[in-house]
Amino acid sequence: MVLSSQDREVLDGFLKEAGGRDSTVLFLLHRMQERWGFIGARQAEYVSRSLNVPLAEIYSAATFYEEFKIRPVGNNIIKVCRGIVCHANGSLEILNAIKGLLKIEAGETTEDGRITLLETSCIGQCDGSPSIMVNGTVHRNLDTTTALKIVSDLIEGGE
Amino acid sequence: MKLKVGIFGLTSCAGDQLAILNCEEDLLEVFDALDIRVFTMASSGQDFGMLDIAFVEGAVITEEDIEMLHHIRKNTRRLVAIGTCAASGGVATGKDILGAAEAYKLVYGDTMINTAPLKKAYPLDYFVEVDYTIRGCPIRESEIIYYFKKFATMDPHKNQPLPLPIEKELIEDVEEIKDHVINYLPDKCISCRRCVNVCSEGLGVDAISMVGRNWEERVSTPFGSNFAKTTCIACGQCIQFCFCGALKEREYNIRKLEDVLRMKERVVALVDPMILASITENLRTDEPENTHALMRKIIVALKQLGVWKVFNFAAAQHVSLFSTVRDSLSNPDRRKILSWCPSANIWISKHKPEYAKYLDLDHRPGPIARELIEKRYGPVFLVLITPCTAMKKMSDFDAVISTKEVSRLIQKNRINPDLCDIETVSFDKFIMTEPYIDVLADTPAIDGLGDEVVDYAMAFLSKQNVFQKFELPDGTVVRTIDYPDVHIRSATVKDLTKADDVLKNINEYQFVEFIPCLEGCITGGGQYPNTNPKIIKDRLRRMESYNQGAIHWSNRVLKARVYKELEGLLPRTCHDEEVS
Amino acid sequence: MVEEKRLLLSARNIDGYEPENIDHYLKKGGYEALKKAIQHGPRWAVNEVSKSRIRGRGGAGFHMGFKWESVAMQRAGPKYLIANFDEGEEGTIKDRTIVETDPFLLIEGMTIAAYAMDIEKGFIYNRGEYHVFPPMFDRILQQARSRNYLGKNILDSGLDFDIEVVKGAGAYVCGESSAILQSIEGRAGQPKIKVQRTSVSGVFDKPTCVNNVETLSNVPYIIMNGGDGYKALGTLQSTGTRIVSITGHVNYPGAYEVEMGSCTIKQLIDDLGGGVKGCSIKGVLLGGASGSLITPDSLDIKYTMEDAEAENLTLGSGVIVVFNEKTCIVDIAHNLMGFFAHESCGKCTPCRAGTHHISRILGELRRGRAREEDLREAMKIADTMDSASICGLGKTASTPFQSALKNFRDEFDSHLRGECPGRVCPMGGDDR
């Protein structure tokens, strides 16, 4: 499998954006994750050659951080905060309720491939606990009902 | 997407297949994730198409077994051996130890039973490449479920770094496995990082890195690729630094090796004396320091194992230097990077491709040895016995065996080196037929070949010289001879991370060599793994004493004679080869 | 009745204040401090910060003045400044609060720091989970550049300084100062045993100053009122104010800025946090996930670093998490150790294996399947982690567990007998 010329163009665009920066690898990994939903081997190889950074180092970074995936996940990502404050205020019940609704375990993706459910460490919304993040948007001060409403809306959303 | 799985049994009691069935309800959960195309015990119908994983139990005994096994291997991406019979031959090998007739008598007494003669029992990896092995007799039920679940998301490959790629295209062809000389076993890894440190900071190769976080942290190649597809140069230093056996060289199935040596015709061995550096750390002998005696004992042992002729690989290295110098001094447009070290060759082609045009691949010792040997003896099955990992990738030889493999061969066949009669033993000759010269010649590869190269240049130019040798701050060793109209400089670079200094000024040197292994061949990937400085010193001392007692090829008389003999034998070559 | 003292959060007192609007910031006196610093010179600025005795608000509590002196002294350039906005310590929301309320304060603080230490490039290491802030920073940095408060020859001072926002990607350990360097350099954020201090050899092997967002945000005030002016607030060893994150089972969870030493922990909880939600306080987590679980008896400690240290406690990153009577302490200890097991970078065995095993043992304890020996084993492992881990994460990961064992032993004993008094733990059940 070779890098398509379309993908190569996209990567060249990212590389150009990263041009003025001192911290390039993390920036590019973010761009690649946003664009393709995961860090692909061919794309990473191209970036490695362009930046003259060993591919092994890029792969090490890609597997270290929570946000970067090396295999595709669902189009929508729900992260339930399991930090101590959210935990003390009932995030476990919310997690279990969402698991029941989606019929998957944490770390899994629904059958139709649309929604991935993850647990996270504290996301810094302790004054609005319990909280969850859906596709990067934070929802605070939830209870089981409001949380399930958000998830059902997502299911009906269809993307 | 469900994985397509097949479960097969060759000659077996079917105990492992039964164990799988015994898992009962747990199995249903597994069957959800895996698409079981064929399960010899549980269903009939053998058309299974291309599988992702084939689980095979049983030993390989009958012709049908062999055919079936090859058929399965061709039609599956991964082959997993389950149970002791598949892993190592199992119960059925019992009769092979006694001998079929004896065993028969023991069980059946004098009863005559009409049957075809019993064949030997072999494990799966005697015939085909096996990707993963689960032992047990039978395999444990809890393990079955564990492995089924694991393989549903993890590629069952020996080289199994985490996490794994989703792109099927990265799971390579069975054929490509040949190129794969380093194996990583994640179950044995304790995440000590020594291998990553040496590969990254020690060598600047960066083929592996620490991957994942917390308890899941492991060593891995990028995206789990085959080492050969990464920037790996197969130097095997990672193997040397791993004290848990998580990184290993790819080794032959030892029974297969024995059979090849014993049954193939005209098997000849080229032995690199550098194996003496570490072999006594495992091979027991009364006088480990008497390296010449030990070499002779090994020659005797090899012949007992079935080898027809045993040659000195150091001789091939010397000859390669002859021809290098001869061709390059007379050719202004010469290639100057010595190519005796296969790992350095891979390093140039992968890491410094802009200098590949300087790489003198035509004068590699392997092809030269084969040419000279076959000229004298006709076609042979050429085996190299070496402490080098990268040599295992070279198609110059028919088989490449490491220090560790040869030691195991000798011991497993109960050959006691000290009982070998070495009175009149020496290497066989493929050059120089004069009997009074004992070709137990010195091994040049202790410190690189720089000394010899410059020596030969001197001999060819046959003039008086002023020879100088000095070391640069980064460890590079430079040798020069200077006289009125000729100026010869050779550089031996031992620290690859500082190689650019020499490469940028390559035009100032007539000969350049690169040595990835940290102490040269003394710590080659095929040596016994050891990084204890005292032991490394012992190894160096042993090899230096070997050299001192050997005939020196720097002996002018010897050189002149060899030169005359080779002049007619070695054709001048042109520079058009690719490095693999 | 304890009252807030809003220095950093003074914008909260202004109706209709637009945090992203540089004119609003200027109107309330913004960038006057930078002008004053430029007037008096970099040496003066470093001195004032040293005089202020301000200590790092990220958790380590190192004197900012020492750091600044050390970096200012370095001749080899280029030098770097890193604003640590990785805010991963559980229960901490203060840096987020500052950036939501008055982000220009941080930018000005960074610019003054750059002027004082002769630094040309700054990074804001923005934790990955705070998605909204990187675009916001881009917007406000543009404004600062357009008014010459950032970029080349700032306010004709000769200082060239600009800021790059680096987005983290979800790793608590990257808040550790040697890990943040690795992360910015594009590697996995694994801490390093440093042969040379960061101020001598930091990111890209160059002299680097790593400061917490809150600490940097104090700089404009220190410059405007002088080090002595800042020192006048708080106590001798804990000068100035701190933003305390009061969360958990309280009625008004939030971030509140108070003068150090002006109140006790209890007063913070009752007067600002609205008191416990529930009947009574069972325990308090002081400092963060790497802090101690203390009993209600200890809540009368004055909120200063020295008073905490006297009790062998730490204020950490200014976290107070309150737990009411319905809480199971063993459950809390398990959750916290699980956090560390997940966030451990994996490099050194004591932490990688230690967090994993203690977490496992606590899980078994909660299911009623652990014995006394297992608990003793966990304590031994915790001791090893304390002394042998190479970074702060490993060294402090066991603190909640050890303090819980010390202060709430009876709860652990109940679980050993197979009972969970709070009826929280799945005794005899499966996972969770």
C-alpha cells in the first residue's frame, strides 16, 4: 500500500503549517489524528522522512498519548471522566448507564462503528462534576438522565 | 471483521482439539469473534479458502501429514502450533530415540502387525515456518480461551510488538519471513530499555522504541513491522544487550540442521574463528584458553556431524582484501568502503544511501569463498559458521549458523570436544595446496580489517614504508602509509553516530570500513549475549592469543605465494551489485 | 467569614469583562507591569520576583526567584520559557479558571519573564483535554502581536519574544517538568533523570524555565507592587494568594482565590465552598491525587505551605476535595491508585509495576478477596515506589493509599473482613 497522492498533498499542507514551529511532531500527530481518525503507518513514514525524525520515535509518541490512536475508532468518541471528583459524584453510574444504552464495554466501539466509549482520567471539570466529553465538547453537571439524553441524541444524530 | 480461523489435526490423539471443545460455553463467545471455517473434529468439509489463522495440532509423520501441512501453510496468513506434538514432535518421538524396531518390540513383543514402516515424527517447524507456539499436553482450557481472545485482536506473530496495525497489508507474506533474522518475544520482556538504548543512542539506527504506556509498555518496531522493513541493520546488538531472551536471532530447527548436515551431500563449512571468542561460555571444555586446540576440536566435531570439508573463513576474508586492494589500487575510480561486514552494508544502504556508490560489494568474502571452493571441489552445500546476525540474511551461503547454534549442535549430539583426536587435524584448504603451511591463520576481524588492507597495499606496492596508526577522539582508528609518490589512508569507524565526520571527507581516504557491533565481531549478534566488560576483555584476550599463535598473513613470503596463486583464479570484477 | 482576595481573578469583579478583548485588559491596567519592567531593566525584574518569595503553584513549590536567577545567568542561547498548562492533577481547575477569566494576564506574565531572563521563545503547553483554549490563545496572541506586546522589539525594548501553543495529547505525566521537555521535543512524555538542571539544559538542550500558569500570572502584580508589596500578603513562607479548587461533596464547588494564611481548610470548605453536601465530612483529599486523605480533625490547619508541612502534608496544586459520610475510603484509594496505574509513563519498574499491583490489590480488597498479607505487600511496594521511582509521579502516587491506611484503618479492616460499611464496594461480585 502506497501513500496516495491526495494524502501526500494533505500531509504537505500540514508540514507547511508546522513550518514556523519548534514543536513539530506533536502538532503533526494532532493534525493526522483529526484528519484520518488514527495515525496511519504510511502517513507516519512520510512525516518521518520529511522531518528527518526516526519513525520509531514518532511511533513511540503516537502510542504514548491517549488522544492518538493507531487503529481507527468510531466516528464519535464519548469520554466519561473517572477522576476522583467525578467518581465521588456518581460518574460510575453514568458510565454503566451509557454502557447499557450502547451495549458495549468501555474501550469498545458500537457494532455500526459510529460510537466509541472510553473512560478518561480527570479532564479538569471538577467544579461541574460529573462530566463527560463528546467529540471534544464538555458536558458538565450531569446525572444519569441528562447523560443518557446526550448519548441518545448522538445515536439519533446519524453521523 | 471476523478473523477466518481453521483448526486442524495431523497425526495426533486429537487431545488438543478435544480440549478446545471442552471449553463449552466459553467457546460460543469466542465463536462470535472468529469465523471458524474448518474444525476437523467438529465438522466435515475441507474447502476453507484463505485463512487468517490456522491452529494445527499433532506431529508430522505420514506423507499425508506433510502434504496437509504444506497445504495449510500456503492457505493461511498465520500458523499456530498447538500442543506438544506440534511444538516439538511429542510422544511419537519416543520411538525415534529407541529406534522404530526396538520401540515396536517393547510395546507389541513378538506380535507381527502388517503396517508400513514407521516414519520419524517431526514438529511442524521442521517443515514450515510456524508463527506462534502454544505448548501443553493437552493445551489448557483457560489458555485456549485466553489465546483465542488475544488473537482476535492481536496478530499471532513471534515478532509481536504492541499495539498492532490494522492494515492487513502490513502483515507480510510468508516468503518475506526469510528476511527476518531478529525475533522479539514480548512475554519475556521486562521493559529494561537496554535494547532501545543501544539501537537508538549507541548506534543511531532507531529501529525499535518503547511503545505504549504504563503496564502495557513494551519494545516494538514501528507499527509492528518486520525488522527487515525498518531501519534495522541486523547487527544484533539488541540481542547482545537483552538478558531475558526476549530478543533472539532466528535459528534453525535443530533437528532439521542435523539432518541437513548428515544427509545432504557435499556439505562444507566455513568457520569464522571469531566464534572462539564466546563459544566456551557455553561449550564445556578442559582448556578453554587453548584456542588452537579448541578450533581443531571443533573441526573434528563438525566432521562427525557430517560435514565433508571445513574451511577457515578468515582465509576468505584475507582473500577478499587481496582482491579489494588489487582492483582498487589500479583503478582510479574505485569503490572504497570495505564490504566484509554485512551489517555495515545494510547500514550504508538504509542510512547513508548517498554513499552507497562507494560501497565495494564485489569483494565480499562469501561469494569469493564459494567461487574458490567450487573451483577446487565442484558444487557444494555451503554453510557459514559465524558470530554474525546480519550474515543470516545473506544469500551467499546455503545456511548460516551462529556460535550458539553450533555449540548446541555439538552438545546435543553428545560430542565431547576433549575426546576429539586432533593430532593431525587442520582446516581443509581452498587456496594454497602446499601441505607444510598450516592454515590456522589469524583472524583479521578483531579490530576491523584496516591493518590488513594497508598491509596488502604495501605488499602490492612492494616498497619501504612508514606505517602509522592512530585513534581519533571519537574512537575512529586511522592508519596511513606514506612514501614519496603514494599516500594510503584507511579509516575504521567504530562509532556509527560519528560516522559523518569520515563520510564527509571520504575523498581523503583510500579505504574506509564501518563496524556496527560495539566491540567488533567479539560482540556480534550471534555470540552468547554478554555485556560484562570483564568477559568482553577475556574474549579479546582469547582471540589475540589465537592470532599470536597463527601463521600471520602479513608474512611476506606467504602473501607473495598467495598472490601468485590468486592472480590466475580471481577475475577482475565490475561494480554493479545491489545490496539487499 | 473568609473572603476571597482577587488578585489574579480581579477580572471577575468587573461587569461585562471580555477575557479575549485586549482593550478590556488594557483598560484595567494591563501591560503597565511590562512597561514598568522594561523601564527598570531585566535585573530589577528578577530581583523583585526573588524578593516576593513566591513559590511555584504547580505542586512542587519551588521558589520562582531561584529558577529565574538561574536561567537569567545562562549565557548559552537560545533560551526557552514554558508555561505549564498541563493541569492534570485531579481536582485542579485553577489554571483553567485563570485562562477563562483573564488570559492576557498569563501572556503578560510570560512576556515579563522573557524580558527578565532574556528569552526569545515561549511555549504554552496546553493539556489536550482543554480543547477550547488553543484556538483562543491563537486569537489573543494575534492581538498582542498587533499591538507590539509580542513579536519583534516589544515596546522598543529590544526584546524579541513570541509564544507557540503546544497541544498536549492526554498524559498526566507530561505535567512533570522533565516530561514536558520530552513532549515538546516530540517524544513520549517520559521523565528523565537529569544530569544537568533544566535551567542549564532543558528543551532542545538549551536553558529553559518551566513555570506553572498560576505562578506566571502573579508576575504582573509583583512587578507593579514590587516584591515587597507581594510579600506583604500571606505569611512569611507562603506569600501572596492562591487559587484553591474546592470540589467534591460541597455545595458550591469552584475555584476561589484567597490570601495565604487568612483561613483554615475548614473555613475554606464552609465559607467559600458552601459547606459539605450531605450530613458530615468523612475525609478530605488535600493537594490532589498525589495528596493525603485526612480526617475532619485535621481541617483546622491554617492554609499555608508551612502549616501543612508541619503536619507532613502538602497543599499540592491547591486542591481540596471533600468526601461526605456516604463515601467508602477504600473505594477512593482504589480509584486514585488506578489513576496512577493508568498514567504511569512505564519507564521505571517501581512505578510501572507498583501502581499496577497496588491497584490490583485494592481491587481485590474491595471485592472482599484480600488478606492482611496482601495489604502488607501493598505497603511494601508503596515504600519501594517512594524511594526508587525516578519522578514525582511514582514518588507520590502512594500518598493517598498510605495516608488512608494510617487515618482510616478501620475501613480497611472492615473490607478485610468482607464488609464495606458504605455499601459501595462490590463485595463478592465481579469487576468494579
